[in-house]
Amino acid sequence: MGKICLIVGTRPEIIKVAPVVMEFRQRGFDDFLLINTGQHKDLAEPYWSLFGLTPDYNLSIMTPGGGLGQLTSRAFQQLDDLFIEIQRSTTIDAVLAQGDTTTVMVSSVLSFYRGIPFVHLEAGLRSYDLQNPFPEEFNRKVTTIVTHLHLAPTSNAKKNLISEGVSENRVEVIGNTVVDALNFVRSSPLFSAANFANDQLNGVFDKYSKYVLITCHRRENHGVNLTELMKAVASLATEQCDTLFIWPVHPNPNVKSKVMLNSNLTVLKNILLVDPLEYLDIIKVLSKCHKVISDSGGIQEEAPSFKVPVLVLRSATERNEAIEAGLSKLVKPIAYRIIEDYHNFAPVFDQDFKNPFGDGLSAKRVAQLLINLQ
């Protein structure tokens, strides 16, 4: 019997693959290898310990200031070399990767080259705009072409795949493992503890009546879009003195330098600019929020578990389930539109409301399907 390779490289990938690893362990199944490409090398470090994970292999595909071309070429070379090394001592029965990053696209193509069945976790998401999100929509479409087994999170995602000619017997609707990860974190004693890992957050949650989480990192929101968001947040904070706006600032220089040097944001006491938060901290903040303004895909999936509405800073989203349910709303990155939608968008959540993205049992389904491939 050979090995199943689970390949991750970014924070969201660790979060969403971790439940599968934990399910393998619970079943006593150890014929797998966990490979870290290092696409989010420094940002990802705390996430390994949170879920008790240790990669079997660590690559280093990122270079300071490197573009997508360099990232992709390094990923191809390093992963291919690793596949060769692994296959010297065992067979690779399947490769699984999650999402829409360069790590995923490269993993799928190399699996195809080497005749290894590729399993795509979170398959079938589509915005139908190659520029939004960029390059994620491209990565997803390339990955779909060579995928052996498509693990779709929702029936909408399955419909997307079938409409593109994917055979229905190669698609399984399994839910989204992000809900499994969220439930794991919520059950931890650390979640109910008062203290945050980021000391800037300690003591702030008894000083305001409302809290809003802001995140912005996607390439299409750099430049003018980011400037408009900053204008909107400064204006909202000025008029909403009882509300604290918490903004974990992404380390990308295109984001960090612009946000941290903006005097309108730094002088307002009810805007808290912090370093990127560990997953436990971000979930604790999310659980206390009144609203979220974000371009994050993960937050669109996590916020419904806390009945928190999200203003999605995108022209299109591949997570339309939340839009259709009235839980999230697309908002154009124009200051006055963000302000307008912030005031007007106030969905009501029923008492028996459930997160449309998953039921917390997705990892069990994934683990069984992977084991069946051996």
C-alpha cells in the first residue's frame, strides 16, 4: 500500500485540510504524508500548532518580492523533485490539495504528469471572471481539467462542474471542512478564554457596544480599491463612535504600507490596526462582531456560523450560497457604496439557522473517500 499526499501551503489550506488529518488519526490511518509548500511560510506558523500538525516535508517556494511566475516555477520544480524522492521508496496512491492557490494548481498538474489521481477539496467554486479573483479563478479551472475526484462543498459547486462537462460520478458533495475546523476551535477551552494571543485585543471588548472586522488582501483590491475602503472605514469610525473597527493588516507591502501610513486611520481611537491574527483570535473576534467587511473567502464561510453578516468587497463571489440566503452582500469598492451598504444591510437570522457551507462532518466523508482510492 502506498501513500496519500496531502499538500498545503497557505493558512486557509492548513485550516481546511487539518480536519482530514485529524480524522485519519482518529481512524488509526497513517498511510499519508503532509507536505507544506511554504506559500504562506511565516503567516502559517501558528496554524500548525493550533491543530497539532507537523508536516512531513517542508518546501520553500516563496522568494522576497517574487511574482507569480517565480512562485509557480519554484513550486513546479520543488514539488516535482519531492514526488521523485517519495516515489523512490513508495507509491503515491493519490494527491489531495484544497482550494484555489498556486500550490493547488501546481499539485494538480504535476499529479496529472505523473499519472497520480488528484483529489480536489473544495472543487467547483466559480466566479466566472478570470480577473476576479486573480489568479484564483484561473487556478481552479486548470485544476478542474486534471482532477480525478472533485470534492464539492455544495450542490451549487457540483452543478458548476457538471455544466463544464465533468462526469457526475467523479463529483462528491461533501460540505466544507472549514466548518469542521471551526467546530474544533469552538470546542477548545482556549476559545472561551478571555485572553487573546494578540495583546492589542485584550481589554477592548468591554469598551464599545459594537465591533466590526475588516480584512482586505486580494490582488484586485490593491491600489484604488484599497484607498476607497480606507476612506469608508475612516468615515464610518468618525460617525460610529460606539463601534470599534478591528483591521488585521495583511503583510503584503501593497496593503501594509498604505494602511499603516494612513493618518485618517491611525489617529481615530476606534480603529484598531493589528498584525495578522492567529486563527483562534480571528474566530474569537468574528464571534463578537456586529458586521464584517472583507474580501476573504474563508470569512464568507465562517461568519454564518456566528450569524454575522458580511459585506463582500468583490464584484463577484464563488460562494453564492451566502448571497442567495441573504447572509452576505457584494459591495463595490467605492467609499460611499461601502458606507451605504454598511448602514442598510441588516439580515435577520432565524433561531434554527444553519451554516449553508457545511455540517461539521465533511472530514469524515473526505477521509473515507481517500481511503477508498487506495
